[in-house]
Amino acid sequence: MKKIPVKPFWWRNKIYIIDQRLLPKKEVILKLESAKDVYNAIKEMKIRGAPLIGCIAAYGVVVSFLENKKFSNERLKDKINQDINFLRTSRPTAYNLFYALKRMEKIVSDWDKKNKEKLFKKLLKEAESIYKEDLSACYKIGIYGNKLIKNNMSILTHCNAGGLATTGFGTALAPIYIAKQKGKNIHVYVDETRPVLQGARLTAWELEKNRIPYTIISDNMAGYLMSKKKIDIVIVGADRIAKNGDTANKIGTYSLAVLASFHKIPFYVAAPISTFDFNIENGAEIPIEERNEDEIKKINGEYICPKDARVFNPAFDVTPNYLITGFITEKGILKHNEIKNLGG
């Protein structure tokens, strides 16, 4: 495995994260020492991106143990389970959150309430496994996705699906990082991604750090670029993928998929298997988070519209499977009708 492009968090008996709200102006490290700290970090988007949310939540359960180990064994188990349920309420759409917490919950459920140290070791080991699995999966996504990228290609991406959204390689950016490591000449068009500008702030920050050529565009410019044949391929990430391949991702993804289909441009979703929700049949069952209206009404704390303006602020939209050329996963590049086989 090559050098990890971005390190968004690390564990040193506490969770340390880069506060992504402050990028690219400041690189501030935050320390998370309680389940409430972890909840707030996820809820307030100090960290974001489905795979990273899952990893941080898993380590959040380890933090919960350390926070509550002073209690009796019975009470400790209850407190950790309460924190797991609390963390589940932090954000509704990213499936990796629920996937990771279910795994951690099983460790707690299987504990015989005898040896606290044994529980701690098992919780930490499971959190580390979730971290390592994501790192490996994203690297493999990069290897498979790189096969789609030819020399001199221009790639359009949306939001931030890079190292800052995962354990370091990213999903949509992983093929781009591998293509760069392979010496390919590529150019990335970066949607700014309103309302909180994850593309302009975070994806551009990552690409700058890794010396990958890029151009930032506002979200409503993509169609024009496609009409001028400036885009060769679109690669985006995902927050939850239904059994039939319908995909929830950052708001604006659906528009790109429609535009790509009209202009006959390949449109790929890059995601680890942990983002696939095999419990739901289609995108209509995916819960869509609606966020605070101030994300739209303000920029840098200043109103850009009348203070009493009505606002609709869904954080995600759903792209139907027929608009998706394929899914780049750690198992290979799949069509939507092949997804059901992954769920066993």
C-alpha cells in the first residue's frame, strides 16, 4: 500500500481529529474524550463522510468504555449501550455509522460482564479492524477505479469523497490518487458543493496537498463543461446505497447524473461495501437528513438573503440506479444488478 494521502484522525487513548469546518484556513486538531464529544463532532460536521463517520463512531464506543469504566460491570454495559444508541442519532443518512455501531454493539452484547479489561481490548480491536478494513477497501477502490482513468483525462467530482471523508485514501478520490501515483496526467474539476462548500474547501485542499491539478467550478457550471466536452468521466462517493443500487450522496449528485446521462459521460459511484444497506430495497427507503437553514442563509456568518427567508436544506439526494454506469468497490467494478449478490 502506498503512502496515505490524508490522515483525518488518529487514536492515542483518545480520538484526535482535524476540525474540517475550519479548512482550508486553519488546520486545528480537536480531542474527543467522551461519547458526547464524538456525537457533536459528527452532528456538527467537524468530521464528515460516511466511512469516516463510521470509524469515528466505532472509536467513540471505546471512548465510552474509558469514560464509564469506573461503574460496576452491569452499569458499565448499560452506559455503553446508551452511548451507542445516542451516537446512532447523530446523523441519519450515512449507513457506515449504523454498520460500525452494530459491530461494536455485538462486542458489548457478547460480554459476560466479568472482565472489564477483556471488554476494552475487544472493543479497541474491533474499532481498529473497522479502521483497517476501510483503509484497505479504499485503497482497492483506487486500484480498480484507476483502470477507468486514461492519460490526459478530465474528471469531475462532487463534494468531498477523499481522505478527509474516510480513513485516508477516500472513495471517489482514491482512483485519482492512484492514477497520480502511476504517473498519469490528469485534471480534476471540483464542484464547490453548496451550501457548506466541501468541494471548494476540502477536496481542493486535498488535491493541493497532493499536487494534483484541479479547477474549482460552481455547482451550476457542470452542464456547460460537459456540453463543451471538458469532462471525460464523473466519479462521486456515497452515503448509503440501497440493494437495487439507488444511491444517496451529497445534494447535487442527482443533477450531475442526469447531466452525465444526457451527454453520454460515464458516471461512477465509488464506495466500500460497508456503505451498502442490504436491508432496504430502493432509494425511497433512504432517510434524507435536513440541516439547519443557516447553512444556506449565511456565508462566513453573514446573511446573504433576507433573515426571514424560508429555506429548504436537504443534505442529500438520491440518484436512481439506471443513471449510474457502475459502482467502484473493493470487490471490483459492479453494475447495479450485481449488488444484491454482495449481501449474501
